[in-house]
Amino acid sequence: MKQKWLVPLALVLLLITAACGNSGKSNESSNNGTNASNASNAADSQDKKSYKISISQIVEHPSLDATKEGFLAALKDAGFVEGENLTVDFNTAQGDQTNNLSIAQKIAGAKADLALGIATPSAQALVNAYDKAGNKAPVLFAAVTDPLDAKLVTNLDAPGGSVTGASDTNPEAVVQLMDFIAANFPDVKKIGVVINKGEPNAVVMTANAKQALAKHNIELVEAAVTNTSEVKQAGESLVGKVDAMFITLDNVVVSGVDALLQLAKENKIPFFSSDRDTVEKGAFATVGFKYYDHGYQVGQMAAEILKGKNPGEMKVTTPDKLDLILNLKAAADQGITVTDAMKSGVKDPDNNIIQ
């Protein structure tokens, strides 16, 4: 009888031992799966980190708007997508300095990961507001003519601190445009410029133009404004006194440029600008570049900063692909005969001769 129970008892013990062994493996497998899941979630959490960028733009007009669009496009291409892992706080001062200062103070207190000032007044207000608030977060600038004169940085190659960006002008652009006018418009002896002397960029560019024209014995006649509503009247004051008109990267004037373009058309006055967007709108010529590309360049800098690069080690960039840009329809409207000599100055006629 005792022998008959030995086999079943042994089988029971064997099953219990196996069950315990399997339970241990099951728990181990479960723990390994949990650990892997936690690691995956941590990686996903890191990948899904969200960022906030604040933008201050002094006024809305084609060049500055294109700068913003290029900036955001570069960020998107680098993996920072608005609505997914990027929040963009966009502010425009509508050309009002009081609004500009209020926007800068708000942004400085909001502690965004990065701020962008588009145009000199916006960039200056941001940098000053960040300094006063003791905010050391990165500040970038775009569409700024002279970052040194604007006191945004003290060194273009090694800015130091937390501020850097891109200038939207190469001093040679104004010189080349004035040389183009002198070479191709022998009857032009006086050129009128509508200028807001409250904008440092406009003052600097006007001084460069005046110096370049003096070499050709051409006089630059200024008509001053303080806001966009005065642009048309200032333009009218130049009619009959000048042989051509020119505008700088003056935000107040560019915002009211439609009135000047209409005057140029009605009075057959050759009209020259400092930006491509105004040529596309109806000016005859400029030496310049696309502001979308300018903004894209700054957006690439922003992406590098968000990934950990020190802004103080990033040199301030300037446009390096200058070209003469002509608008043939505007030429017809302004009574200009476009010669082969004029066209020969365009390096990329497919893109920079606008029909």
C-alpha cells in the first residue's frame, strides 16, 4: 500500500516545484517588460518636450512678415513644429513705440525659451527689457541694419552673453545700388529719400547712400516723417524737386510705401528701394535678397540654440548673396527704358528680373 502512494506523491511535489519556477520566470519577464516600458516612456517624454518662443515685430509689412515666415519654416524643418512641440507668442506693435516697450516687458517676464525681435526697435526694446528683468534667456534679432550702432551686441564675431542674430544689410548693397543709378541714369542729379530719423537703421543707410552718391556728384534730398500717415505728404513734397526716389529699410516708410509707388507712377519718377519685397510691389530696382531667406537663416540659429548651443558663441550674420533685382513692369509704369546694360548687372536673371 505504501509503495502505491509514492509515485503520486512524487508527481505532486514535482508539479509544485515547476509551478514555483514558472511563477518566478513570469514575474521576471513582467518586471523586464515594465522596465522597458518605463525607459520608452522616458525617451518619449524627452522627445516630446515642448518649447515656447516669443516674437516681437515692430510693424507688419511684406519684408518683416517674410522674415517671420522664414524663421518659423527653419524651426519646423529642424523638428520644432508649431502646435506640436512649439508654442509661438507673436506680437506686433503696429508701429507704436509705447506698444513696442509694453510687448518687450511682457515677453521678458514670460520666461520663454527664446525671444526674437524683428526690426531694430523691437530688438532694442527686448534686449533692454531682458537686461532690466535680469532674464538671461536667449534673444535673437532679425531685420536689423546695424547691430553695433543699435547697441544689441558689442562684437559681431563673438557677441558673448545671450544675444545674437542676423543683420539684414550689407553696406555694399546701398553702394552698389547708388553706383547702378549713377551709371544708368545720367540725367539723375537729385534723389529724394523719405526718412524717419527716429529709426537708427534708416539714418545709417541714408548716410551710406549720401556718401556713395557724393562720389557721382548726385545730391540726396531728405523729406522727414515721424509716422506712416505722413509718408504720402513727404513724397509729394519731393515731386518736381528730384529726378528719382529712394527708400531705406525704414519701417515707418516701408509701411506707407504704396503712396510713394503711386506718386512715382503718376509722375514717371524712377523709384528705388532697399528690399526685394518693395521691388516686387512696384519699385524699379534694388540690390538685395529675399527676406524669407534672411528669416530662415535666423530660424536655423534658433534651432541650434534650442538644442543647446550658446548664443554668445554664434557670430552675427549678414547677407552674402547680393544681387541686382529689377521689376520690368514697374520700369514701364515709371517711364524707364530698361537697357541690356541694366540687365547685365543681374547675376540670376531667372529669379531677379521680375516681369
